[in-house]
Amino acid sequence: GNSVTQMEGPVTLSEEAFLTINCTYTATGYPSLFWYVQYPGEGLQLLLKATKADDKGSNKGFEATYRKETTSFHLEKGSVQVSDSAVYFCALSGEGGELIFGTGTRLQVFP
Amino acid sequence: EPEVTQTPSHQVTQMGQEVILRCVPISNHLYFYWYRQILGQKVEFLVSFYNNEISEKSEIFDDQFSVERPDGSNFTLKIRSTKLEDSAMYFCASVGTGRTGELFFGEGSRLTVL
């Protein structure tokens, strides 16, 4: 079945460091891919998405490219801020429209 | 900005008790979902709901769970007889532009079963 695998956290970085959070997926067909973010005490918010191969989703300085050949959707940001500290979830769309999430990766950014 | 709201934010209950978690989806949305997140684990799909009936459900969503849209605005998740392993954060979500649109999530209801 469809599944998502994310790198385990926590990821601890200093402010202005480069961020990569790896995400790979297994799916039949051509799902849409998403990154959701969960700030402390809040619900899940869509960060970015890509709906087909080679699409790049971007938002708030974060980017991820839908790579069909490597079945990956890695999240990157060139210079993280303390305010980016959160849990990041990679997800894909299931056949019924539901989202299938990875386990989440906690990012901690220190000044 | 429209948002999905959930109540209660935290509920503590005894094992075997019934619990109802409430959600008010965004008003013009048509598809509704419940997810849960056991502490430290992934967010898991429970059920989707469209046109007043369940459209998809996972194997987690067994006979002790039910969903209802009683009055056209609320969307509820009922757990009939709670177990310790039901302790989790439960998230409601809705989407308006068809099933492949962006899901908007509520802030979650934390359920603690003692």
C-alpha cells in the first residue's frame, strides 16, 4: 500500500543554517505530495504541495521537488529561523482523497 | 480567515466511557475527515465523510467509532467505550474543492483515557 517514510528527528540547527528533511514514498499511481507543519500547540497547516512529477512546491522559503525517479519529496530551506521550529510532516494523497502521513520530523532551531 | 474549530481541546475520561469530539468545519466545505495522532507516532487517517455518509474508513475505525453530522454545521466523532489505547490527539479536517483540494485542519482534541 501507499506509505511515506521520513527521516527521524529531532533535527537541531543554528539560525541561518541550511535545512534538509528527507521524505520518500511508496505509491501506486501518481499521488500528490505535501508537506504539512505543526507549530507548538497548533493544528496541521499546509506548507507546500506538488501534484505531478518535477513540480516544485514552495512557500515561506521552503521548497520541495517531486522526484518520481527517486520517489522523493525532500524539504529544503536555505536559511532557517527560530520561528521555523516545529514538526514537519510529509504526506501523499491516497486513492480515496485521504492523506497518508509520515511520522513527522521535529525541527529545533537555536539562535 | 475561515478555520476549522474543535472542542474540547482536552478531555480526560475513564476507560469504558463514551466520548464525543466535536468539529465545526469551514462552512462551504463538503468533505470532512478525522485523523488521530498517538503521542510520538504518525498522524493516521480514520474516516472521511461526504454527503452525509462515510466515504472511506481505515482499519482503525472499528465498530466502537462513529461519525455524524447532526445539524449541517457540526461534525462529530463518537467513541462508544474508550480504551487506554484511544488516548491520542484527534484532528478534524475539511476540504471544499473536491477530495484532492487542500485539507484544512483544526487544532486537535487531546483525549486522555485513564
